Amino acid sequence: LFTAVEMAPRDPILGLNEQFAADTNPNKVNLGVGVYFDDNGKLPLLQCVQAAEKTMMEKPTARGYLPIDGIVAYDNAVKGLVFGADSDVVKSGRVATVQAIGGTGGLKIGADFLKKLSPNATVLISDPSWENHRALFTNAGFNVDTYPYFDQSANGGLGGINFDGMLAKLNAAAEGTIVLLHACCHNPTGYDITPAQWDQVIAVVKARNLTAFLDMAYQGFGYGIAEDGAVIGKFVAAGLNIFVSTSFSKSFSLYGERVGALSVVGCSKEETDRVLSQLKIAIRTNYSNPPIHGGAIVAAVLGNPELRALWEKELGEMRVRIKAMRQKLVDGLKAAGVQKDMSFITTQIGMFSYSGLSKDQMVRLRSEFGVYGTDTGRMCVAALNSKNIDYVCQAIAKVI
Ligand code: LMR
């Protein structure tokens, strides 16, 4: 049965974790996967999460099946966070939200539903995009193409967004094309379009009758929770039917709990209820219903004003520390003798920096210095700290 099965390549991101774990270099630094580590290089267990878990442990509950679409309080908390609890769209019942197995699960449930709805639609993702976007939509049966996004030759070779190219491609897209957009903290480049440019994208999505699928895995890591989520409100205000996948992996440091969601905006409550019924079929046929623990933590934190304030504070601290590390990286590279102006690293936001390093340079960083980033030159600046920054700067300077 399996004689013709080929060995698949390692995953371009998670595969690096396997390689990193096997690396015996004592100075190794993992800037591959998008995970936040604190200044001691530790994965944080947030205080708000600990407080919620403590309360949960004081009143242990049995573990029955959740409803197919997850914990009601969780789904409502997601609606509140992403669309605003008092927004018209939520109050009028036009948002269907389902708990999902991480942001990836949200994307997959949306992709499966869309495949039934628009089987012949093309999916456009940014060039470049998170590697799993192409794989996920291809596996869901779609033809996946790209729209221009990052241009290394922009800004005198330092790199930047090719917005005209992006808009032109969207303008030429066939009606019904699905457009995958990064709501904030673009992965992998760290470059986001401006609010005014979002308005132009929304106008094209509306005029061309495209379907926007917003991936929001990093809400709170750019400028703030409300600021990063503002783009969703713009799409809603334009009267568009959108898909939004969200994740609490990074913002709650709950990576392994796989806590995410998919929200879909309909035109009326009645229509949205029909959409929800189809999303439930997609869930039921993939994994039946979601797990309890992670969703229960997030619902408890977001549903308690004190814990929510604590979460916002802790998320703010992560955001501020990442920004400080960006500056330290720029300064450290200069001090290590890098001639090229690397200050673009501080204009990028979120967890990632597209460094402009070539595949060869990234491979050398790994093999000679144990510094891991993706082959595309993406580095997770959220894993830099005051102890490893000098070493990383020296290593980058040597390969440049
Ligand atoms: C990343 O891009 O590194 C993260 O989103 C983790 C993942 O699943 O790839």
C-alpha cells in the first residue's frame, strides 16, 4: 500500500523546530517559529491565564462534549474582541463565530465552507505569505495564486510594500475571487498597509465582488488590541460579507492549547444562522467539536474585567518588549559592523522581521551559528532577548 508514498519535505516553519531541537550548538537561538519568549528566553505563562486556571481548579468540572461550535461564552467573547460587543453587526446577530483549533483551524473551517459555496473560485494570497496559507487552501481544493505585496527593490533596495501592484491584481481579479488578507502584523514581512490603503482595498473588494478572508493571528502585537482590530470594523462598515480567523496562541501565550476562532459576517440574522449551520457541518466532519480547556481560559479572562485588564497589560508588555528588541537589533547590527541601513527593522511591526537575507545566508546562520530563521529571511524578533541579541547580531554581521 505504501510503496509509492514519497517522503514529504519538512514543514518550512515547524520543521525548523525539529532541526533546532537536534542542534547541539550551545549558543543556538530559535528565531524560526512565531513564538514570543520573554527576556529570559522563557515561554511566558501569563498571570491572567494562571489566575483563570486557579479558579477553574477550585471548581473542577466534568468534561462532556462541547457544542459543535464551542463554548458559547467563548464565541461571544471573540465577537466582542473582534467586532465590538456593542456593535450593530453583533447585536443584530449578523456574526457567526465558531471556536476553532487555533487560527489554522479557523482558516480550514472557512476554506471547507467556501469550497462548497464557491468551488471554482481562485484564492489570492499575498506574495509572500505565511507558508501554510498556500498549503491549506490548496489542500482544501482551491487554485491558489498570489497578489504582489513585498518588493525587495522598493525604498532603494531596503524593501517595502508594492501597494500599486497589490491593488492592480485585486482590480483584475475575477468576481468571487477569495482574497486572503493579513489584518495586522503581516506574516512574514512585518509590513502592514496604512488605514488609507485599507480603504482602497475595501473599495476594490466591494466593486469587484471579491470575498475577503482576514487572518488575524497577531491582534495586539502591532499598536494595540483596538488599533490592530480596526480594519475589521472598516470591512463591516462597507457592508461586506467577510471571513475572519483569529487566534489566541500568541496573545494569550496558549500555543499548545490551540485556541482560535472563525467568524463570518452575514447580511441578516436569518442568513447568518444558515451560515452557522454549514460551519458546524465543516467542524463535525473534521474533528467533531473543539476541546474545552483553552477556550474556557480565554472566556474566563475576557469575561472578567480584572483579568481582562491584566491580560491587556501583559499583552502590552510583550508588544513593548518586541519593539525594544527591534531597536536593539538595529543598533547591534550597526555596532557589529553591518554597513547596510537596517533601520527598516523598526518600521516593521508584529513578531517578524523580513531581514532581506538570502536563503544561503539563512542556511549559513543555522549551520555555522545555530541561529534559526526561515529560508525566506524571516526572523522572529519576539524571541530575541538581552542575552542572545549580541550573539545574533555578530552572527548576522558575519553572514552579511
Ligand atoms: C509562524 O508563522 O511561525 C506561526 O504562525 C506558527 C506556525 O504555525 O507556523
